[in-house]
Amino acid sequence: MSTLEIKDLHVSIDTEQGVIPILKGVTLTINTGETHAIMGPNGSGKSTLASTIAGHPRYTVDSGSITLDGEDVLSMSVDERARAGLFLAMQYPVEVPGVTMTNFLRTAKTALDGEAPSLRHWTKDVKTAMSALRIDADFAQRNVNEGFSGGEKKRVEILQLELFRPRFAILDETDSGLDVDALKVVSEGVNREHSKGEMGTLLITHYTRILRYIKPDFVHVFVAGRIAEQGGPELADRLEEEGYDRFTAQTTVEA
Ligand code: ADP
Ligand code: MG
Ligand code: MG
């Protein structure tokens, strides 16, 4: 078992208006085999948490720690984090002009594992995963994310998840902009990988919809850069009925 541990994390961002603190003491422990949902209103810092774990240079860690099995993640480069088994599916996936999906996937897999995957298995694995995610075979020869629809980009993210087999997957609003069919296909992919029991998942979402397909073990409500409440799956049901008003009202009073 592996453990990703976030302790009292404070993160700020440098803007034209000055330095703005965004995360104000986030503590969270995720073990492989567990699915944690982070839910919260827009602007509460969910993507900031994801980007900080992934090592996005935009964000400054002021205090606190992130460790993976005791190893200091914050001192690792973005590449080192990926090799250590952290996977971030971005809210806004980027295009990579001039690089085909096939080349990208194989190059990334080789970099992650430190050796090239055996061609015979690899070709089969890619085909199997693509067909399970209902990604058309000719996508293999297309440039990464170039001209892909929102739904296609999300499927390709989950394709990477299934091929790279990370220890921890951070899925930031993987559900946004997906119709129900795409949501099901994408969720099935995450569940397939999860069922192998070797992955911890941090599922970040604004809406409860995806939690009908991916069942969280723990739900954390994120408000104004902090975890305001934690619970089991029943907390997501309550949020579906009550929304975030109760939490945001509280924050306003405190401020
Ligand atoms: P969420 O993902 O929960 O919607 P974010 O982490 O994207 O929240 O944003 C948290 C807060 O930080 C917001 O108030 C947002 O405006 C601010 N913020 C995040 N990234 C930037 C940025 N690059 N420049 C300026 N403000 C930012
Ligand atoms: Mg947002
Ligand atoms: Mg976000």
C-alpha cells in the first residue's frame, strides 16, 4: 500500500494584485485502494490543490507538506512526480501539435517506467483500452488533443490513466462538459483501473453527478481553501439536496 499525505498545506498565487493566499491549511491522507471526492463551490481552491500536487510552477507553497510514502513530493520536479506515480488529469487538457497520440503515449510510458514497453503487449494494451473507452482507432494517428472535442479529451485522459497505471490519480472536473454516455464510459475506465486495487483516486468535482458512477469512500467539502466538512458517501447525497449554501454562508459570517 502507498500513501499520499497532505499536511497543513498553505498555497498562494502571485498576481498583478499581489500575492493571494488560496489554500489555507489543507490536511488529507489518501491510501491506494481508496477514492476520495473533493467537492466544493467554484473558486474554493480545488484546482489549486490539484495543480500544487502536480507541481505547477504558478503556485507557491508557503507551508505544509506533501509526501508520498514519506518522500517529499514538493522537492520533486514535475517529471519526478509523474515517475513517482502521480497522475493529474487536467481541467483544461493541452494540445500538443505535431505529436501523434501513439508516439506520445509510448514516449510517456517509456519515460515513466524507465524502459520501453514490449511492443507486442503495448500495441495490444493500447487497442484494448481505446476500444473499451470507445475511442476511434484512427485517433492513434492524430495529434495529441488537436481538434479533440471536450468529451474526446476526457476519454484520452482516462486512456492515459489506464495505460500509465499511476499510484495516485487526481481527476480535476473530469465530469465537466460530458454528456451522460461519455460520463459513463469515462467512469467505467476509472473504475476498471481502480478495481485492480493499486490506485488511490482524488476525484475533484463541483457536481454530485459523477458520484453516481464512481463511488467515493470519503467525501471532503472544500470551501475557501479549506476542508469544511468530511464524511462518507452520504455527505455527497446531502450536498446534492442542500447545495453549498450552508457552507458558503458560514464563511461569509466568519469573514
Ligand atoms: P476551483 O478549482 O475550486 O474552482 P481554483 O483553485 O481554480 O478554484 O481557484 C481558487 C481561487 O484562486 C479563485 O479565487 C481563483 O480566482 C484564484 N486563482 C486560481 N488560479 C489563479 C490564477 N492563475 N490567477 C489568478 N487567480 C487565480
Ligand atoms: Mg473552477
Ligand atoms: Mg477548478
